[in-house]
Amino acid sequence: MVTLGIAKDITAETKLKNLLPQTQFFGADPANISQIYTKIGQHFQFGVSAKTGLKSTRIYANNGIMETRVKNVNFVEFIDEYVQRKLVHFLWIDIEGGEFEIFEMLYRNGDIDTNHIDICQINFEIHQGVMEESLKKQEPEKFANFLQKLVADGRYVILKASNIRHRNFLRIFLVNVENAECRRLFID
């Protein structure tokens, strides 16, 4: 189980850990939440995005969300060097706008594919209105194009999509129907 963006709430992860106690948990979040996440798994105190380096990122602080520059690690590098798995059963992404950078990596022949990483289930939140001011109008179109291309690739199917209006985000749940191990574990 890989969680990108944890904040201070691990309720869902704890329920999953109780349901599937053999599951190993790897979480990345630039906030200092090790005391919370290490109850269920390993916490890495940095962001995960498309590029390694310092990046302006929205993180949860004591009094809400704040923008700050934090260390980020490339997603493929994170999986290869920290998680050290080529098959990820669960990937949860809630990175306050940074999810847009990871989209292209999920396409067929994208960075995840070319590095032979398979992800069985992806649950991500798409936060609206978080892109740079000059790009905000492109957000809905960019998201629609991402979903169309991802579904056309044929690897993932959308099992559920929810609009969480009171919190201004969409939650999308995808399953990998191409990988035989993913199908065996979660579909058959």
C-alpha cells in the first residue's frame, strides 16, 4: 500500500491494515507526521511528484493548509528506491494539486510502464482550483483528457467517481484489468 499525501488522517489506512494485516504500508508526505503514520507503516517526509527537487507544495500545518517549498522525489524513484516493489496493490493519491503532474506517468508507455511498475488499484483525489492562476481554466479540460486517454489505453477501468462538492474535489477509483496478478487478486 502506497499513500501519497497523508495529512493527519490515517483512518482509512488503519481500517485496511485491520482488514489485511499482512499489507505493508509506505506513505510519503512532507509534513512531519511520522508519529501518526508509523503506527501502520513507513513514513517518508517528502513530497512525491513527477520531478525530484525542491517544489512549492501545499501541506497541512497546525492551522490548515500552507504553501511552502519542500523536497520532492520522482514517483518512479520513490517506488524503486523506497518502496522497492514492482507490483503495488494499492496506491492512494491526495497531494493537493500535485496529482496533475503524475497523470502522464500512468499512461501506456509512460514512466511507470517503461520502468516495469504495475499498480493494481489507484484511488486519487483531484483538487479543483489548485493549478497556477494562469492555468486554472485549463484544469477541467486537462483532467477530462487524462481520463479519456487512460481509459482508451485499456489498462485501467474506472470503478467509481464521486464529486465531493463540499470539499471541492473529485475522488476517482481505478482498477488495473490488464495485469494478471491484479485481476486474480481483485477481480476474479
